[in-house]
Amino acid sequence: MTERSEIAHEQAQIDTLYARLDDLRAETRESLSTVRRSKVGGHHQNRSERDAFATMYEDTLIRYQSAEEGLCFGRIDAADGETIYIGRIGLSAPDRSQLLMDWRAPASEPFYRATAAEPSGLVRRRHVATRARTVTGVEDDVLDLEGLDEDERSRLQGEGALMASLDARRTGRMGDIVATIQSEQDRIIRRDLAGTLVVQGGPGTGKTAVALHRAAYLLYRHRERIAKSGVLLIGPSPVFLRYIERVLPSLGETGAVLLTPGQLMPGVDTALRDAPDTAAVKGDLRMADVVRRMVRSYQRVPTEEQRLGVGPYAVTLRPADVRTARERARRTDDSHNDARTVFVQVLLRSLAEELARAQGLDTPGERLPEFLEDLRASRDVRIAVNLCWLPLTPAGVLDALLSKRHRLAAASRGVLSAAEIDVLHRPKGAPLTVEDVPLLDEIAELIGTDGVPADRGQDPEVEYAEAVVDMTETGTWVSPQQLAQRYRETAAAGEVSDRAAHDREWTFGHLVADEAQELSPMQLRLLFRRVPSKSATLVGDLAQASATDAGRTWHSVLDPHVGDRFGLEELTVSYRTPRSIMGPANALLAARFPALTLPEAVREGDEAPTRRHYGSVQSLVEDMPASIREEAAAVDGGRVAVIVPEGLMELVEHAIAAESAQERSSDVLEDVGFGPTAIDHRIAVLTPYDAKGLEFDSVIVAEPTLIAPVQADPTGDRSTDAGIGALYVALTRSTSRLTILAANPSVLDEHFTETGPEADVTAG
Ligand SMILES: Nc1ncnc2c1ncn2[C@@H]1O[C@H](COP(=O)(O)OP(=O)(O)OP(=O)(O)O)[C@@H](O)[C@H]1O
């Protein structure tokens, strides 16, 4: 058959599938309206049954809606003549025969795994490309060995479909890759739920894509086990979470909670980051000891006896009695605030004996309750008891620890050095940082209370629900408010996000952590507390770590948390960054990380990277608007990132604002974004940290030496390679164009050729 007749054949199939999808959607909408109409009145059980049905229909509708674009993207033909169509969801005909197989079903596995060398019982795999509901092309991989030579082409499956998707202009948001998952990725996506899995891979190897598809896979295959407890998804920054937030809804999945490490403690939402030396100390596991000692320091035995007034009488508080009460309380093994009840009970009992004696009695006897009440009413007693065992809040303890030097020194004695104590010390009431969150959580664990008032700016349920509704275009039938309300009320995804926001003790069914190389030991300790089963997927790249440490391995990172009980997979092909950029970027890294496999780019790239020299930082910044316009024009509607060292951010913002104020006609500089919503704009100006995990058609990196300083290090000690990871991140964000603007020499000089003198116009 010719390609045209093949397309016509597949069009007929696709038409049948969409017709079935339309029928099912109409049926579900009808059922949902019926349930909603009958929603008034009835007793509690009826109402909750109706709510359960409404929930089910809403979820089903969201799934159907999310499947509209690219409903079916392939088919496999088995050697025994059976043909299976593969799609975003499963569909069956009214007679229950299978029309379309969900990509996550076991029967779909060969679509992703089969190669000419190992055809998995297939003779052919076909990729079907569609636009809206129209078939635009078919591409076949012939898998029958008889029909093929030994051929390396089998390593990349569906090469045409893959390349088309990789070459497409970026939209600012990550999309799913169901149609073109590669076999090394599929193997990871379908790994068992149990245990911890680490996926190491260079920039653009699909770690984020794999992590998200794995979450969707696990929610599908183990819905019973993990949908109720949910999947916790951690990403490095708010802008990153915004970048990926549509992928799971586009796969029809809503049962995941997306948080940054600054949001892991209920009631706290911070993106402030400590300086690297402070962050390193706060992230060290020794801090668990320090905060434990700090909490215990609130359980004090006075050095002397004290006289306490109780109405007209006086009683003596004796150190020995306090010690006995403290021991009894500590023996309960309860947390500080819970054990305090026992402490107070035991201590008040002994004070009641005193009070009885003060009133001429041998023992309190039947008047005990009355004596206890008198003791509780005494201000002296209340103060004395609190001084011995104060009820605590996590924020209060942390603030005292970090702002009171003597307490910090006492809690850290023999654990931290004087220099480490110095970098921790800060003024009272300083705002909370991301690195404080695991400390707060550790304290909360020890004192047994959430204690922190809720302080989330926006309602996370409504925000998430909006993304789901927007993504799946279900707005006509389900409003974000309805969905968010349901999230709050039902045992579905929403309860999970609600609990995550309000209940520190909620435990998740699975953890997915992206950019896991950024997680400190204390952050990992917190995360594994949220997932006691240790069922986790951690994806990251040691070479992209902000804190460069060439000696760090995944074993050293995970040893304190799971020992050596974790699986390690490696991804080696960069789908994002072309060879023209990946080559020199890898060269920068190769000497520093000899143990790491640096990724091979799958695409050649048409554009050589550019490095421009300026006479001064000022001329570089002044020329920035022109550089941006040039790149925006070159990618014609695509996305541009300007990656700027933190120290230059203000200057750059100013230069762009000044230029765009002058410009009258419509100009790309009017569509420049900063901060967490930067990616909603054609031009995103980002710090190297915020650029983590993102990708753009064109990337401009400003003054690299402010990201990774050139070290004059005669000893050749590579451990001083600060910022190399961050610079590697910046360089590898591009899918096609890279421009480096530099006024000063940088570590890139030896790897990226300077562009000719015509670029040097502003040099002075
Ligand atoms: N099998 C695939 N089919 C189509 N596109 C893919 C595939 N695998 C990866 N990609 C694309 O490659 C790009 C890089 O993927 P991703 O962001 O997941 O990489 P990463 O390893 O997380 O990168 P980084 O470490 O830089 O954050 C994305 O645009 C992704 O959609």
C-alpha cells in the first residue's frame, strides 16, 4: 500500500476511536448531571454515595478530556496477526471488545520496548501522527529480523516521530512524551513500585519526563494502593513546578501533590535560600542532633529549691522532684509537648503533698482534686512548671536556636565547629528559608505538634484545580472551585493535597523527587519521613549540583537513608541539547567528574554557539535588549531564556525596562517575565538556580564568571570549582541556540570559540 492509502486506513480507525470517545463523554456528562440534579436533600449516607459517584464521573470526564489531543498515537502488529492500537487511555466498544489500549497497560509495553534485535513478538510498530482528529502521517519500524539487516537504527525507536517532537518550538510548558518514550526510558517508567530508585542522567536525557510518566504509570497500575495516599512530587523551585504542572493532568492523572522543598512543612511557604555555607551546615545530618539537644534543653531541672505561692500558702519546688517528674515523662518516649502532660501530672502530685502538709495534713487524700486545682490556679506554679518544661512551637524553637548565640553554642557543643556556629547565627525573627524547613520539621517531630499557623498565600487546591481544568478544558462542566472543594472533601487526590498542606504526619504512597542532587541530607531525611515505605523515584544529575563536590555519589547521598537498598539507572542520551552545545559543555565537566557518564546528544544542531566579548559589564548589560531582540527574531515565536547571575539581575531588569519604555511599536521586550511566572512570557529572565530543569529554544548566558568564577588554584584542587554545576545547567537549557555574553575571562573561554570581531563592537 502507498503511504496515502495507509493514512486513509488509519484515519478510518482513528475516526472510530474518536466517535467512541464522544459517546463515552456524552454518557459521562449525562450521568454527572443526573447525580448533580439529585444532590439536594437525602440523608448522610445517600449524600456521600452521590458524592462518590460525582467524583468518579468527574475523574472519568477529566480523563476523557485529557485524551482528546493525540488520543491514539501508534499500533503494534504481532507475529500472530493481532493488531493493537495504543493511546493515551484505554477504550472499549459497547460489546467490551478492546478498541484502544492504555499506554500503561502491560499489553502496550512492546510498543516501547521492541527493537529489531529483540522484537518482543512484533513484526511492526507504527507511529501514527495526528493533528486534532486528522491523521497526518504514519511511520513504521520493521521489527521482523528477517526483513532487516543488523541495524543500529533500532536504538532509537520511531526516529521520525521523535525528531519531529524534539524539533518543535517550545511553549514554555513541558508536554508529555507518551507517543515517543524510548526503550531505556520505558524500562525505568515501568519499574516496580517498591523500594527506592535513582535515575542519574545528564541534561535533557528525559529524567523529568521519565519521573512524571512513572508517576502516571504507578497511579494507573497501583491505583488501589497509592491513589488514596497519593504521590508526592518535589521540584526545585516554584517556576519549575509551573513548568511541569500540566504533564500529569495531560495524562489524565490528578493524584499528585507538587511541592518545592520550601513548602514541605505545613503552614510554611518560602523560596528564600540561605547562602551556600549556611545551607551546607543546615543541611547536614548533625543538625538533627543539634535540634534534639535544643528541644531537651527546654526540659530543665532548677539548681535550687524555690518557694511558690499557692493562695495563702507556700510550697517548695525541689530539684529532686522535678528530676523525678522529668525522668517519668521522658520514659514515656512521647514527644516533648505530649510528654509534658505526664511531667505536669507527676510534678503537681508532689506539690500537692507539699500543699497538704502546709495545711497541716499528712496527705492530700480525698482533697487531691481540690489541691491540684489550687496549684493550677497559682501563677507562681504555672511559671515554675513552664520554666522546667515549656510547651513549644517549631518556629519558636528554631528562632531561639538560631538567634540566641549561647543556646546555639550549648546545643551544638561537640557537634559543630565555632565557624559553623557563626554561619548559623542570625537575628531574631529573621524570615524562614528553604533550608529551615527540614529543621522545623525535625523539631515538630520531636515536640509532637504542627504548631505553625497556616500561612499559605494562595489556596493550593484551587491553584491545582485551575491547572487541571485549564489543561483538560473541562471548565464547562467542572469549575476549579468545585474540583478544589471536592479535593478538600473527598478521599481522592484533593484530600491528599489538602492533607499535605495541613497535616505534617500525612504519609504518601510514592515520592518522586526531581533535581534530587540538590536535596540536602536533612531534606532527604524529611522526605523519607513522608514516605516511610521508602517507595521513591529520585531523578537528578550529580554534575548539575549547585554545591560542586566531585566525590559525591548516589551511594554517599542515600546511605544514611536507605543504606545500599536502592536501584540505580542511568540515562545517557540527551534529547534536548544538540551536539554543538553539548560537546563543549561536556568538555567543561569531563575533567571535573571523571566518574560520570556525560550524555550523548541525539541531535546535531544547526547553530554553533556564540560567545561575545564586551569591554565592560556595563556595555554587556546595555547591549542586552539588542541581544534579546536578535534571539527572539531568530527563534521566530519560540522561547528565549536570559540566564543572569544573581548579582547582575537588578541591572538587567533595569536595562530591559528602560529600553522597553522607549520603544513605541509592539516589541518583544514587552513580553519579558521574571521570577516564578517568567516562563509565561516569550522572554524569561532567570537566575541559574531558577533555570534548573527548564528548556528554551534560545538561551543567553550573561557574564559566566559571575556564575562560576575562574579559580587561580595552583594546587589544582578541583573541590574549589564553585558554580561549575550551575554554569553547566545554564549552558544546557537550550534546544537549539546558545549565546554567551562575557565582559571578563571565564572558564568557558577554552571551550567555546569567541565569535568574530564584528561581535566585538562595544568592546572598549
Ligand atoms: N522519548 C522522548 N520523546 C520526546 N521527547 C523527549 C523524550 N525524552 C525526552 N524528551 C524531551 O527532551 C527534553 C528534556 O527532557 P527532560 O526535561 O525530562 O530532561 P532532564 O533529564 O530532566 O533534563 P535536566 O537534567 O536538564 O533537567 C524535554 O523536552 C522532553 O520532552
